[in-house]
Amino acid sequence: MSIGRSVVIIAVLTAMPQPADAYLKFGVRVGGRSVALKWAQMPVRYFVSANSAVPGVAVGDFEAAVARAFASWQAVPTSSIAYQYGGRTGAQPGEDDGSSTLGFASHPELDRVLASTSFLIDRTNGTLIESDIFFNSTFPWSVSQGGETGKFDLESIALHEIGHFSGLGHSALGETELRAEGGRRVLSSEAVMFPIAFAAGSIAGRTLKADDIAGVSDLYPDGDFDRRGSLSGRVLKNGTPLFGAHVIAFDLATRELIAGFTLNQQGEFSIGGLSPGPKVVRVEPLDDADPDSFFDASQNVDVNFRVLLFDRLVVVPRGGDSGRVDLNVVAK
């Protein structure tokens, strides 16, 4: 399978916040079309570098923390994703060896990057061959059950990176504030796949949220996922379609938030994995982050519009779609 292979470095998690994308799947061009990047065979085997130890975190601690994170993703009842630990290896993350390896690596030059996931893919069909994760040993790390002041929680960061490992992009379901010293601080997040880490010492990122669950279930559907529904439509400003608008569906009964983007020049969006019933719909611009972190720099993302709370509830049917909903926003 050497023909068409390509190493793709795609995802990083930052300590000094940068933005991301919401409920997006990674993709690759195959035969002129875009296909979702995903694993074809289950379970997905992974290995831990035998050199994965930093002050306060032994190799055994590292193994246990990432095992808990893998188990969280595997436990999603509407997803068929499964993982298998293959043991320790002398390899390092990032080596093109066909084995998926996790471990620490020193990258002091990446002073805002806590961790990064890389992929080796078969470009003939878009399937994953290998996915490696390195955790930047330049930062202080903890595996303590309750977290440790001044240290980043390994399990939380691993949970995020394993989302990438599985084929998920970032989620924009989070709130931040500007910091006096620069960058942004996370105030809240409704997705593990939010690209900005909680502050050192926090263990708030150890639990998958509705947006994460919908994303991995969409990639690897199982159980009753096919009985869930979707909400679709268009976002328009003065009759002109908007690309890159962030659309959020909120369930009044379950309090779940699941989001998506308008992803074409017609301003169309579709949010899947929704429980049946009425949804509150909100549209917002990507105006508190760099749109280039969500989309290719060549794509024109319009952020000059006001937040819209749609004036009626949209009903999602079981196993079906809401039907097209036009969301009309106005300029700021």
C-alpha cells in the first residue's frame, strides 16, 4: 500500500488559545471528490513509546491515562469505534512506520502547542493507515485524579487528541475571553474538541459532550444513531449566502448543544446526530477567532453579521431531516 501514501500533520491543541472548527470531519480528495478521513478496520491498534516519561508521569502512568481516554471514546453507544493497546514500542510519534504511536516529545520551539496529531493516509481511498500523537514535554504534565495546580491534565489532552486520531476536526462550541497578557482564556466549553485547552490544573476536559458524541457517531455509526435526525438549511445575509457561519442546535429537553458550519458557497449547512424534537437555532459569526484556523485562507469567511436567534423552534423528526430552514442575518 505504498502507492498514494501521504503524511499529513493536521491538528494541534494549544495552551495559548487559538480557534478551531465545529463538528467537522477531516477529509481528503480522492478521485476528484472529498471523502471523510477514517479508519476502515476495527479495532484500531495503538502503541506507547517506551520513552514516554516526564517529571511526575512514569510510562505506566502515561499508559493508564491514555487508556482511560481511549475507553471514553469507545464507550459511546452510538459509535462503532474500537481501539486495542498493542504495547510499548521503541518508536517515537511521527515516524512513518505504519504503527500508531503515542508519547512525549520535546518541542520547545512550539511554545503554544500542548499536543499534535499526525496522519499517514492512503490517498487512493482516504482511509487512515497510521495516526501518531505527541505530547509536548516542554510543558508540565499531571495524571493526578484531581489535577495539579500549574500542570496540564494528560487524560484531558489525550481525550481531545484521540478525537483527531479518530478523524474528527475541532468544535467551536466554547467561550473565551481576551487576556491582558495576550491570547484567550477558556471560560466554558461544550465540546472536548474545542481547540483551546483549559488552564493548567483543570480536569474539566475529561468528559465527552454531545457535539463530540455526534461527530464520532457520524463517522462510525452504530446502535440507534440512524434513528437520530438532522437539521439543515441555509444562512443568508441580504439574500447572499454566507460561507463559514457557525450554526448551533440546542435541545430544550436534554440541554444538548450540537453545531456545524455552512460549508459551501450556497450557505448550506446540515447538523446530524440530533435527538428528535424541537430545537432552538442560533447563528453566530467567527469574530472572536482567526477564521484561517477553521478554514483554508483562500476561502472567504464573512464575519460581519449579528448573532441571530431564530424566531421559532425547528422540529427534528426521528430518523429524518427538518427540511430546509432559511436563516437570515443582518450586518453589524
